[in-house]
Amino acid sequence: MKVALASPTFPKSIADGLAITKRLVKDAAAQQAEIICFPESFIPGYPLADFKVEKASAEELQEALNKICEIAATNNIAIIMPMDWYDGDKFLNIAHVISAEGEILGYQTKNQLDPSEDTTWVPGTERRLFEVNGVKFGITICHEGFRYPESVRWAAREGASIVFHPHLSGSDLKGVQLMDWGNINSPYYEKAMMMRALENTIYFASVGYTMKYQEAATSLIAPDGKCIAYQPYGKEGVIVEDIDPDKATGLLAKRFKPELYK
């Protein structure tokens, strides 16, 4: 499967986010990608202190999702689109999965919220596996993928070849500009990406925003823990790479013995 990981700039509005989506999806489709993933809460934008993000209504989010489905169908590519979402009286942080035909296949909730998010979203309670073109995959969102490795192990044990990890790490206002991927003095995030792949023997695709002071790059990690490709820091774009599901054996994940921890 050929996967695409999008590193967009932070959207100024839902309309701006949709315009960026359209542009980057078209780029990925031109490179024959079969699926593309965007960063955490891309529509309407993560509620970061750097930016003023208006809380969108359920109707606005549904209308945006309808347009994203149209973009998927027009470009014949599956899309993982992280969004804010309403489920009854619950306000959730989720990632929608949309087929290349524009069909909504479902969504994964963010279940392990960062402590700073407790007053923003309600945590989800379920994990799901998805499938596109015969390749099974899971989704873990930001904090839970970095600090709760169980979320990735679950997907690997259920047969996922790859786990997509939409996240936000960094700022446009303050921080340190990273130069070298995985540098010993860099924040731990890129090291965690390596471990999520290596400890489960699957691919791990971590997808973040393009920012002036990024704390991690959008990266694709192989089942042996090696970084296959990453998007240069501070540069908007899409990386498109082939993955071989046969190499994602899930060997180490499947050797886990849960009965030892009851």
C-alpha cells in the first residue's frame, strides 16, 4: 500500500482547513497514494494557545465532513480526517475514516486525553480497527500514542499492519527549532514513534502540523524501528511512501502474555 502523511500549516478556519485538505489530497493522489492522514483535530484546528479557534457547531462539522467525503471521492483516495465531533451530548476528539468512494467507514475516538484537555473533550471508550484495500490499520491520537503504548499494541494484536498517529506537538510562538531527526537532545516524541513500531513489529505513521517550533516531524517508521521518511521541519507538504504489510508481522505484539498482568 502507498500511504501519504500530510503536514499542513495550522488552519485559520474550517474553510481554510478544507482548502488545505483539497490541495494536499490532490498532491497525494497524484503520487498514487491510497490513503492520506491529517494531524489531530485538523477540522476546525486544535485549541492551541497560539491560535484563536472558534468552537464549531455540530452542523458546521457535519457540513465539513460532507465536503471531505466529496474530496475523497473526487481524488479516489481514502482519508483519515481528525476532527472535533458531537455524539449526542458528548464533545469528542476523533479521527474519521473515509473510503476512496467517499463513504464514512467510522471513527476512532481519543480515549486517553492529556490532562490539559479534560475540560475540552470527553474521552472515548472504544478502540476500532479499519481496513482499506485489504490493509488493516488502527488509529491512536497524540497523547495516547506517545504515552499509552497499549493503544498501539491493541491494534497490532488485532492484526493491524500500520497504526496512524495524528498529533500536535510544537508552537509557532516559542520553542527550539529542530534540525536533526531523532537527535539525542530533541524531545522524546520521535523516539517514542520508533518504539511504537519496534515493540509491536508494525508500521507507525505519526502525522503532525507544520510549525515554526515543531517538537516532532511527521514520520513513517518501519516495523524494525527505522525511520523510512519524514517531512522536513517547518515545511508544509505530503510524504508518500510504500509499505509492505507482509513485513508488519506483529510478532512482538502477539507474543505479549496478558495473563501475566492480571
